[in-house]
Amino acid sequence: MAELRTFVCVTCPVGCTLEAEIADGRAVRVTGNDCARGEAFVRDELTDPRRMLTTTVRVKGGALPLVPVRSSSAVPKGQLLGVAEALRSVTVAAPVESGHVVLEDALGTGVDILATRAVPSEGRTRTMS
């Protein structure tokens, strides 16, 4: 017997509400999606749900106390809180460049955590070009 479940797609800003008919743990039919990514989202959500992680990490000796960071790719949903917890103990030394790997292979996920902006050393200012 098929089960009907509702999902909200998070692959783009539209946030389509999807209705999925599920049988034997698999999506048999997906409706409500405005693009093909919605159907792929439901299939992935049922087998291997993942999310992007964005947060901040402490900076030592920086013009700012924190640097924003993001995951290089989606992290398995069950490991999101663990990766966030691991980042609480990470401190990077200034200067920090955008794209700098703050944490490599976070918790063995194969996902790196990257700085998303530059933070100059304390007392130095960053000029805008």
C-alpha cells in the first residue's frame, strides 16, 4: 500500500510543496514541483538526506572576531549537528582569505568547511576594489 507524504523542497528559494506517493521506501510519484530538482530532492530525502551548513568560526588576531563559513557540499543530515559542534572548537588565525579550508573532511564526511569572506589581521583594514 502506498503512503502519501508532503515535503517542502529546499533546493531553491521557491520552496515547492511536494506530494509524494511512497511505496517500499521509494517515491513512486511526485507532484507539486515546478522543476525536476523537486523530484530528485524527494528521492534523495528518502534515501540519503543532506543539507548545506552555514555558520561562523572564531578568528584569532583578526579585525573581526568571527568568519562566516559554509560546507563545500551538502553534509549528511544526521551529521549536521556533529559538524556544527566540531566547529565550536575551531579557531583560525588571521588573516583569513575567502575560500580558505577551515576544517578538512569534517567528521569523515568528505566535506570541507570553507571561509566565505576575508578577515584581515587586527589593525589592518580591507580595502574594497
